[in-house]
Amino acid sequence: MRTLFGFVRRTIAFGVLSSLVLWAVMAIFAYLGFLVPVFDALNHFQPVWFFGLIILLVLSILFGRHTRLRTTILTLGLIGLVLSAIPLLGEALRARLAVSPRDSDHQTVLVMSHNLFGLNYNMQAVADEIHAYQPDILTLQEYFPEQSGRLHPLIAGDYPYFETCSGGRRASIAIYSKLPFRRSPLSTCPENLGEWDNQVSHLVAEFGGDGAGPAWTLVTTHLNWPLQVSVLGRSDLDFWGRISAMTARKSKEFSDLAEALSKIDTPLMLEGDFNSTPWAYDLNRFASGAGLTRETLNLATFPARWYIRGWRDTLPLLPLDHVFTRGGARAYSVETIAPAGSDHLGLLTELALPTPAEAAMVTDASVSVASL
């Protein structure tokens, strides 16, 4: 019996220590994502590395024998835990310290953003959610024909101003509004895309101006996942070329979006499903380069549902949906709302617009920079 007990303990110890090494290496590689772009994809799973390392460290202490090898592995695990804690705790601290003082001089607009999920056909629940919150503006992602054909008649009476894109997995987006707006030529809506085409689109809506309040711009989009796995099958690339190509699509999407935003000189709100977490270097580089302030701090939105022998509600772990502002616009508050049948939680933002004087200063500054 003692021999059997020893064998079981050694087997458990081997499994635990091996897993600890793997988890620690993943956390270390994620931290080095600023050097190797493909490693940056590991940052999206920081909660998995962080909480997994805590559990594995405890199990390693309980089951591992006191050897030099175990000490080395525990040290490696602690290094991984510290490196994983840096982005997670930094994001939590930013959320804790964030302050958005209210000012009665600023006009506010209530904006809802929601990825509806392609397999969500309960559009009555979505309409009920919209009617319950009564946002002034609504932006939608994964707004496929099956969804729009059912939802549009339910909300169009309250939202007479709207623009939609359709086609492909990422290009099906929409903006509905109670406030009049103009569709900007900066919008990109690729047509005639196949159902599984991943080309992205941006809808750019221009509000106000011409005596109708301060001019400002709203942009919504839906980007792809961080890695493009399909390029691994390309015969025209060598091994390292394929690895590099895995991150090229997402990098170009951020670059194209930043270029479009650089042509907007009014106060700006950008929101949508970015399929990127705030712990990733690529999202933070994009925001910094485009002069954006991320308003969604420590707000997990995915997965709100998961298929486990049927669709079941789950605890979201990943902050994939975001709100950004620029040019004097800012969020008084951002909160998550019920999924209404989606696998994403929605976002509800109380947006504060700059006063006309502040907006004029932003425009003048943009003109000055552009003339340099």
C-alpha cells in the first residue's frame, strides 16, 4: 500500500511540476511579447496564467519533494506569477484610481455597444434590453441578416437614423441613433463578402455641427482575433515567415484603423469588439499611437455564454469589447450589461461631449499639427 501511495504521489508531483513549468514559460513568453509579436497573443490569456500559477505553486509545495529541482521549478513559477501579475494588477489599479468628474456644462449622450453573436436569434430579448436602457445611440457587431431582419423592425421606430454594413464575419456592423448624423466617407463597408470572409469594416458617423450642437464623431468596428492560424498552411513561406504572418493581419487592421482616425479632427468616440485584451501590447500601442484614451478599464465581456451540452451562462474573463475617446470627449461611466442571448456582455457608456469652446480648441490644435 505504501508503495502504491508513493507511486501515486510521484505521478501527481510530476504532473503538477511539469504543468508549473509550462504555465511559467507561457507567462514569461507573454511578458516578452513586446519583442516577439506572436508571443503577445499569450497576453490575452493572462487570467489563465495568473490563477493557474497560484494553484500549481500551492500543489507543487504540497506534493513535490524537497529537492533542488523542485526549488528551481518553484522559482521559475514565482517569476511567471510576478510577470503575469504586472499587467493584471496594473489594469485593476487603473480602474480603481480612475476618476471622471462630472460637469453640468457638458452635453451627455448614452451609447450602447453590443456584439449580438451570430447564433443569437432571440432578437426580442435584444430589443427589450435596448428599450430598457433607452440609449441615444446604439452600435452593433455581428449584426448578420438573420439578426437584422428580426431586430430592425423592433427598434427602427425609436431609432430613425441608421447605417449598416453587411457581409462577412467582421463586416456586419451597424449604428442606430435617435440623433441625426451623417455617414462619413471614411467609412469602409466591403460588399459581396462570403459568409466566412474576415475582412473588417468601420462605420464612421458625424454628429452635430452646423448649429446642431458640438461636432463630434462616432466610430464602430469589429476586428479579428490576434492570430491568423490559416497562414500556417501557406507553401510560399518558410517556417519563420508563417510565424510572422500569423500576426500580420491584426497588425494591419490596427494600422488601417489608426490611419482612418488620423483624418478625424473632431472629438471622437471609438467602440466595438476589438478581439484584443488590455494586457496585450498591440492594443496599447494602437491606442497610444492614435492618441486615444481607453475608457473600459478591467471590464470583462467574453465569454458570457459557452456551449457545454447546450448554451449556458458563464463568467466572462476576457475584456474584448472597448470604448476609446479622444479630443475632449470622455466617458463619465462605462458599465457592462446583460448579454441578451449573446456570448458577449454589452457596454453602456455615458459620453460627455466637450463644450463648443473646448471642441474649437481641439479642432484648432488638429489643424496646427496637420500643418507642421
